[in-house]
Amino acid sequence: MHGATGAWARLLALPVFYVAVRLIRLVGRRLEEAGRSCAGALPAQCAFLALGSSLAIALGPFADADRPAALLTGAVLVVAMAVQNAAHRAHLPEAPPSTVMTGITT
């Protein structure tokens, strides 16, 4: 394969991240409009991290990153990363960034 394993995983990461950020921002705006707190971002991130960790333990190790189990695990962890980025940008814009690599993408 000459290093081609994981190509689908890398190709899908950015669209998954983008869609997750958009959905998180949409839910946050709806909650704010309804006068409710958006404090659910951190528990949501923890839930996605726990789910991703559980999937990695249960389904891994992954010999091929393009297998459905590996793609699902990666996508869940990308969503957790998107929650962190979107919550920080929306609710703590003046604070120093808590992420570096994905901050530009957000």
C-alpha cells in the first residue's frame, strides 16, 4: 500500500469536524435564544471522549485505519475535538486558545 493506509480517515476528518462545529454552534445559539445555558458543552465533550475511548478499547488496535470501526472511532474523537473548539470560540473568545492545530480550522 506504500503508506496509503488511513487515507479515508484523513479525508473524512475535516468534513466531520466542520459539520460538528456547525451543529454545536447551532445548538448553542438556539439555547441562548431560549434563555438557557450553553454549559452542556463540557459534558458533551467528555461524553464523546469517553465513547471514543471505549470504542478504541473495544474495537482496537486497528491494523487498517480505513476500516469502519477505526473510522467510527476516529470520527467520534474528532467530534470531541470540535466541541472543544466551538465552545471555546463561542463562549471564551477573549481567553487564550485551549487548542492550537484545530483553532484555525474552526
